[in-house]
Amino acid sequence: LEYWLFNTMHKMYRTVYEGIKSLLDIHYQTITIVSIMDRVIVQVPMSKTLKNEAEAAAGDQGFSSIQEAIRVFLTKLARRELAVNVGYPEEHLSPRAERRYAKIIRDSKAGKDKTVSFDTTKDMMAYLHTL
């Protein structure tokens, strides 16, 4: 019984060892291939909708794939050939608001504005208490 138990345990350990060894071999081969090619894989989590829309936009602009578009973008960014500005779109005033602000600016330049200037906070607070 002890001999059978020893043999069984030895076979189990040997199977586990061979499995781990083959996984490590695959892992090290992959690392070797990646380091020889000097390439890395970048994974970016995103929604399927965004991916599909980006693929369509990349195709519309002549890229063969979204990966090609990302490679071009990152290459230009790394070379400092691309400036990225993330901001809000320009807002436009309504015609009524345009007229209102134009009048405020004209009145201010003509000295008709109703603003008061203060040199110190204490002066401002004193003025506010008189209102």
C-alpha cells in the first residue's frame, strides 16, 4: 500500500511539474519573441460601441485597422509632432445675449457702468454694509 501510494503521489507531482514546466516554457518563449521583435502589446479596456465607432472612423480615414490608426497616433505623439487639446467646444451666445453684452461693454468703456472699485476688502465690506 505504501509503495502504491508513493507511486501515485510521484505520478501526480510529475504531471503537475510537467504542466507547470510547459506553461513556463511557453511564457519564456513569448517573452523572448517579444523582446527580439522589440514590440509590446497594449490593451485598452473600452466599450464595444466605442471600438466599433473608432474602427469605422479609422476605416473612413484610410487606415486598414484601428491598430494602425493607434500606432500612427502614438508615433506622432511620441515624436512631439501631435498636440492634443481636450477641452469644451466653443460656445456661441444667442443674438439677444450678444446685444446685451455688447451694450455692457459699451457702457463700461463710456464710463456709464455701475461698478465700484475697492482697494481693500475692508473698504468693500464697509460699502456693502451701507446698501
